[in-house]
Amino acid sequence: MPRFPVLSLTSLLLLLFPAFSGQAGQTLPVEVRVDRIVVAKAAREMVLLADGQVLKTYQIALGRNPVGPKEMEADSKTPEGTYVIDFRNPESAYHRSLHISYPSPEDLRRASEKGVSPGGDIMIHGLHKGAEWAGADHRYFDWTKGCIAVTNEEIEEIWRVVLDGTPIEIRP
């Protein structure tokens, strides 16, 4: 049986959008504004896009139970679906954080059918205050309660280029 290579989200986007300009380690220009975020949970990648062009890719950590969509409060799963960044918290316990509009009406319906709370408070955030020492090593395991985690330096950049109302698609 033939085997096919597994492409990361970045590789796939590079094939579709060859004008890739953002590289890990390069800071995005101050004037850049993101118009879409795509998260690939299996690849542990978050991609920022503008006008169909990949601006930058980040390696991420997810909830402790990352396979499958979030089903209920405290399941430690990161949701799957299309949401928006609907507010930001500069005083977050996790450095800074951008709130994801989970739960959607569909998420609420599914939880209601199961008789459970869907949970909420899903964010893109930096490291927990006091754990800054972990830096990029935090990505070696999934440790959040369902959020998407990046380094503090990365959340500073993301905070600057992602405005409230930006769509975010979280894929399996």
C-alpha cells in the first residue's frame, strides 16, 4: 500500500500561497493587520493570514486532551470550528490573552443535547505568570485547559496584529 507524506498546515499553505513572507523568528511589521487565523490542532500550528497570504506560523500547545472538539466544561479539549476574536485581556493570568468566541450556537446546541455545560473562556494566550522561564519549551506537551498557548513574546506580537473581530478557524 503506498504511503503519502503528511503535510503540515504551513506546508499546505505554502503550496497554495507561495508568497509566504513570515518566518519564525522574524517580527511582523508594526503596520501589519491579520484578517484570518487558522489553527491546525494535529500539527500544533497557528497561522496568521492577510489577504490570503501567510504572514507567520506559530508552534502552539493545546488543551491536555487535544483530540476531538470541545464537548463540555472541564474536558481540557480545544474547540473546533469557526469563531472570532471577540475581546482581549491585558491583565490575564497568562500574560496577555485574546478571547475566542466559543461557544457558538452549534456548540451550545450540542452541549444542551447532552445535558452539559459547553464551558467557555477559551483564549489564545501566553505563559502563566511565574512560568515565563519555560519559553518555547512549553510546546513539548499540551498543558492548557482548552486554550491555545504561545510564548509571551509571541502573544505580544499576535496581540499587536490581530484586531477584535478577526475570524479564527480551528481545525482538527
